[in-house]
Amino acid sequence: MAVNSPPNLVARCFFGLRTDIQYNAHYLSDSEVLYPAGGVIVIHNHLQKKQKFIKLQDKHKPIKSLVLAPNRRWLALNEIADEGQKPIITIYDLNINKRRKILTVPFENSTAREFACLQFTHDSKYLVAVTGEPDWYLYYYNWDKGKVESHAKAQNPSGQGTVDSVQCNPTDATLIVVSGPYTFRIMNVAETVWRQWGWCKAENTIVTSCMWLTPDRILFGTSKGVIMMVENGELRQNCIFKAMEVIDMSLKKTEIEVEEPDKTSVATKQLDAGSSSDTVDSAEAHPVTSLVSFPKGFAYACGPGFVHMFEKESPHHWRKRNLYRISRKSYKHTREYPVWSPLDTVRHIAVDPSQETLLITTMRKQLYYVKLFGQHILQNPEIPFIELGPAMHYGKINSLSLCAWKSIFMTSGEEDKSIRIWNYVTDEVELIKLYQEEIHCVSLHPTGLFAIVGFSDKLRYMVVLIDDFEVMREFPIRNCKRAQFSTNGHMFAAVNGQVIQVFSSVSFQNIYNLKGHNGRITCLAWSSCDLTLVSCGTEGAVYEWSTSTGQRVGEIILKTNQFNACAVNSIGKTTYAVGTDGELKEIGANIIRRNLSLIGCGLDTIVLSRSDIMLFVTGGEGGVTGVQLPLLDKAIFNEFHMHNKKVTAIALAYDDQTLVSVAEDSSICIWRLTNADGRAIALDKDFAYSKEILISKKDLQDKINNINLLSTRMSELETEHTYQLRQSEALHAEKLKEVHEGYCVAIEELKAKNEQMENEHTHEIGMIQQDIVKLRTGHERTLQALEADFNVKLINEYDRYQSLEDKTARMRQEYEERLEELAESKRNALREVNRTFEAKLEEKDVLLQELQEQADLEKKEHETIKASIEEDADREIIEIRTAYEIQLKEEKDANVRLKGETGLMKKKLISAHKEIDDFKHQVSQLKAEHKQFQKVISSLEKDVTDLKKEIAERDGTIQDKEKRIYELKRRKQELEKYKFVLNFKITELKNQNSKSAS
């Protein structure tokens, strides 16, 4: 590698965990755990303490969930899309840690920005995904081919509820269950068509977790701490459990359920009432989350940091085996909570392939694990979880400092108010200390035995002991944001407002007060010889101070830029500074020699190697940039990404071989420089990291006293144990003698008894042999007698058989003769019957001809009657119509005449208006009756038409036609009756008109 190329970084270890991602931890093997951290996916081997990384294409793109295939080879990343874009699913091959396939929504009209949930089928060949609001569509991907096999609506048909989980059947790739708040649907696909089946009445239930317990059983939990079971699509009424209280789960169907399957509605009502106090006390209810099944049992989370594990005892019975909980001792790594913290809510549960370890994640940036099938719950009611890996910060890491003598570095947490010392060789946390005050900055002495910590009330000079920090001196500096030991450790500088105070590390005397900044001071940097101190601030100033005189010897002021960090070379002649303008500035002799743009955004931190040949800066969202030195007119650099949040601090190790970076999301990355040969400073061959630690005299004396006390106690115990051992040996020897004597007597008795039993046994064998001889002789005689007897019987049976053969031959001959006679008689009878029926057939033909003639005669008579009826009906209709039309015309003329006369006499007949109105009303009634009469006439005409059609079609009998004629005559009579009534009313009306006229 050429010396003038930019330095290269390789991430060796990355601490962190993203808690904003669902299903954020998985076991790849018994020793490898996969989890997201920063902008990468970490594969951590916790036995070998080695890590591999899968770098994401877009480390800033939000991720919804991580899903591991059942064969543990494929990993699906559910990525949330930007506004106006489609969500995508990225499949990674974990054998080569490379991207394999990208899936997205196949339809252009989809408006969903994310997939709400996804899951692989049991054979890892298909992927089931459900989009989020407002679509809620289910897609069934053949992901290796990159196509959608089928799709369907995942939400309830009523449109209520949401979907946050999809689980595939462990043996059937076409059967799934989708669940979520107010949603529970079992669906199967056949020929690309999805159909719902089984119980789905969850409109009043918030389903929080769901899993397939067996291929035909589904367990789901609710927000009220209730666990229910659906078997073969039916909700089981006797399988409603309170998650915090249940000990045994017997899932076998009872006789009552088999006889009364309709009682599922009762269980549905009980589930709907789950929000009431009858099912579970809402004040104490905890949701059931993270249901996970494995061959030996299943587990779920419910309660304040609790995980309940059930062991499978039979195909229908599970018993609670253990109760796990996040230990209260683990709170010391964040804050001392008097009660349970919501941060310890279990978000995900995973089990390793050998089913020996259970892993969980919470809202803390920490993995926890516990060994399965250890002590029983009766022996240990609560088994605590253990942190997997070092105990992490929670919240932003605001300060970082490395040690020169030891392979350790110190960090401080802004939110958890803790200080931690890490070892970057062993990748472990060596010391943790929590405080009540806010911590703003830390700086570690080059020896690693002292530290300065800036609290909200004071700046404290502390001694780093074996297991604690002891305050040695306090300084009245409130909210000290920056403090830094000198390179050789004999001085330290601290920021007090806009003043830099320099103290002696030996006498703690305030040597200088450096004044000049008008804004917040953001960084302090010492030269290697400690003769120069450089500071920068938000007002755009970079000042160079002489520590021998306490005077400012150089300055650069840019009002348009806010400097965030600076670094000075070993001789203090060249300063590098970065700020919000995103440019790297090389400053020397009170001028800016070079001003180079790097990554196109603001720069936050900078660090220079002790050899003055390697420079690293950070900026943007988590990038670390290695810049080639010396600087040219155009910057040459390499950018490295592990974090996805702003890097708050970076530091180089004393040997220039290791770089440490920390970020706002509490992630820590330990980098290894791969081309540091020829760049790093040459160290002494005898140089080795110090392993010494400090311990106070009091603590040492206490430990010595404890050791002496324990040694004395051990001697006493040894003496006591020796005496007790001798006593026990004497007692045991006496007991052994007694037992031995008893055994000897018992042995002699048993020998005598054994001889006696052998003699008896010999005698019994002789008797048995005599009995056998007697029985054998008797059996031979009996067999001979039976043989002679059966020979006689066999001869008799043979004679009997021969006589039966002769009888059978005679009977066969007789039956054949009788059969021939019967056949002849049958033929004669058949001929006679034929003759008889032929004669009857001739008679029927003659009768049929007579009936045909009679039918023709009746037809002619019918035609005659029909013609006469038609003529009479037509004539009567014409006459009636003519008569009524004449009467109607006369009435109209009379009405016209009367109206004229009435108009002339209107003024004189005002008193008769009422009578005239009555007359008009009667006239309208008459018109109505006339209309009714016309309707009757129309009906009559219609009946006549129908009759004509019936006659024409000849499909009715003569009796029916006579009935029709009778009906027609009856209607004619009714018509005459109406005519009479109408004539009567007309006459009455005429009389009234005459009276009115008079």
C-alpha cells in the first residue's frame, strides 16, 4: 500500500442495537446471533467474540422489520418507502452476506408506503407480505422468481381493524393466519384464490400476538392478558387462559365440546367480554406479546419484564416450566428504578436451533439471554436474564476519551447518566458507574488511573479504581462541556462558559485563564509537547494558545462558519479545523492555507494521528472519512459507513492502529486501520499496555483482613472437618462390622436353605418324570382306541355318501322330466293368451271408430254453438254501446243547455249555488259510473276475445265452454243491472234539473 494513499478503516467490532425494528434479533446457529445496529446487520459470534457485517444499500432508509427464513439462509428486510414511492422487500443470502432479490408491490395504483408484516413459508420458497394502510393487501410471492403468485384483501370484510402479524402454517405453505387489533383471519390459497375459513369474530378484541402451536392449533394473545386457542378453524371454549396465572394448558377436546360444537358462540362472547373485569382485571392486565413456538414447547412475554416458558409433555398438554425476568441487578447499567421500567418491555423472543438458549430484546440497546430447561420453577420461581455482550449505554453518548498506557477508553451517557470504561482489545466493559447528575464530558489520563468528569454542578478530578471512581478533587465549574488532559497528563484544560481554565494535574493549581471566545467553545486540542493548546468555538474563531506564557499566539475568525472540532499536529504549527460549512481547513501562521470540501455536508469531529500522517473526520449521518495527508489542492479521501446517526466523537489509540467512534444512538464502533504500516508512529519494542490498577489503602486493608479472616476460618473448618471425619470413620467402621456379621449369618442361613431347596427340587423332578411316563402310556392307549373308532365311523360315512349319490341322480332325472312338461304347458298357455288379446284388440278398434265419429259430430255441434254465441255477443255489445252513446250524447246536450241557462240566471240564482254544486258532484259520480261501465264493457270484450281464442285453440272441453258461456250470461245480467241503475240515476238527475230550472 502506498504511503500517500488515504487511510483505510475496517470495522472490527460494532456495539449497538436498533430497537425501532420489529423482530430485531435472530439465531443463525447456536453461537451466531443476527441483529441490526446502526447502518448494518451484525452477525455476532458470542463464543468466539467475532463479528461479520452486512452493509445496507441505503443505511438511512427506515426499516420496519427483519424476518429470517425457517432454513436460516435467507433474510428479508422490510423497508419503508419515501412519499410517493413503493415499499420494497430486500432478500439477503446469509451464506455469502449479499443481496439476492428485491420485491415490491406489483400494482401501480397501490398507495401503501410500507408492508405491515411479512413471513416466509415453512419451506422458505414463498414469502407472504401484507401492505399497510390504506390498502391492507396480502401478496403471496414466489420470491426466488420475483413474481406474485396470488393476492387478496387481508383486512376484515367490514373494514375494521388493522394487520400487524402474519404467521404461516408449519407444514402447509398454503395456509396462513393474519392478526392484529380487531383482526383475526385464517386464510388458505387454492389455484391463486385466497379464501377465509374458520373463526374470525375478533371485531371487539385487540389481538397482540399470534402463532401456530401445531399444524392444526393456533394460539393468540390479547391486550388484556388472555390467551385463546383456535383448533381446526374453531374457537375452543375451554381454552381461555389468563397468561399471568396459567400453569397447565390441556388442549384436548372434552366430550362436552364434541357433543355441543355450537358453543363456540359462548367462547366468542367470553372473548368479547375480555375487556371487562369478568375475564381479567384491567387494572393489572398486561398484553401478551411475542408468542414463539419450538418443538419442545413455547414461550411468550406478559407482565413487567416476564417471559413464560411452557414445556410440551404430550401432544395435547403443556406445563409451565420456567418464568424468566430481566434482573433488577441489570438496572445498574442504566438507572436505579424502584419499580419496573417500561423500557424493559419484551419486544421480541428468539430460540436457538438446539433449543438450549432463549434470546430477547427490549427497548434498551441490549440483548438478553437465558439457558432453557435449567432449574424448575419449583426450585427457582424467577430465573434472571443475562446480558449478551457488554452492557450498553441507553441514549446519546456525548463524550469519548482514550488512554495511552492501557487499551481502554471511557464514554459518558447523556440520558442514562453513566460512565463506562471499555477495553477495545477484549471488547468488554470493565467498569460502570451511575450518577444522579448530568454528565457533559469526560477525559481519561494517559496513565488510565485518573479522569476528569464534567457534571452539571462541578468538575471532578477522579481516581479510577478497580471497581469504582473516587473523587479526588472538585472544581467549581458548572456544566463543563469540554475538558481535556494534556498529552503528557501533567495539565488539563476545562471550559468554564467562554473561558478556558488550565490546571495542574499535580497541584491542581489554576495556572491560566484563557479568555477570547465569544461563543460556545466546542473543542480543545493539545500538541504532543503540550506547549500549544488550540480551541475553537461557534462564533467562528480558532485560537492558538501558548501554555508556557498563557497568551494567545494565533487566531483565525470566520463569522460565516461555526467550528465544531479542531486538531493540531505534534509540533503545534499546523491546525486542522472543521465546521458547519463542510470544509476541512488547514491553518498555519494565522492564515488558512487550504480550504477543501469533502462530503458535501457539515463536519462534526476530527482526529489526527500522533504521526501527523493520518487524518479522520466525521460528518453527516454517521460517516467516517479518512483524508490523505499532506493535503493537496483537491482532497483525496475514503468514506466509511457503519453508523446511521450523527457521530458525536472519535479517537485514535496511542499506537495509531485502532479508531473508536461513538454516535447519538449509543452505538460504538471499533475500527482497525488496515494500511497503517509506515504511517503509524514507531513505538518502543518493549512497549506494552499497562495492566496495573489502583485500589485504595482502605479497600486493600479490608481485603487483606477479609483474606486473613477467611484463612483463619478455613483452618478452623479444616480442623473441624478432620475431627468430624475421624468420628465418622470410627462410627462407620463399627456399623460396617455389625453389618458384616449380620451378612455372614444371613449367608450361612441362605446356604442351608439353598441345599434344602435343591434336595426338594431333585425329589420333585423325579416325581414329575414318573407322572410323565404314566401320562405318555395313557395317551398312547387312548390314541389307539380313537383310531379304531374313527375307522368304523369313516366306513359308515362312506356307505351313507354312496346312497345319497344314487338318490341325487334319481331326483335330477325326475326334475328334468317335470321341467320339460312345464315348458310345454307354458307354450300352450301363451298361444291361448295371444288369441284372446287379438280378439279384444279388434273390438277396441271398432269402438275407437265409433267414438271418432261421435267426436266429429260433437265438434260440428260445437262449431255451430260457437258461431251463434259469437253473433249474439257481438250484436248485444253493439246494441248496448249504441244505446249508451245516444244517452250520453243526450245528457251532454242537456248539460250544455242547462249550463247556458244557468249562466244567464246566475245573478238571480245566487241562493241556488249550493244545489248546483251538488248537481255537479252527482254529474261527476255519474261520469265515474260511466267510466266503470266502460271498464265492464272492455272486460266483457276481453272475455269474449279470450273465449274466441279458447275456441280457436280447441284446448278445452265442452263442459268448460258451457261454464264460460254461463259466466258470460251472468256478466250480461250484471251489465243489464248496471244499465238499469244508470237509467234510474239519469232519470233522477233529470228530475233534479227540472226542479232547479223551475
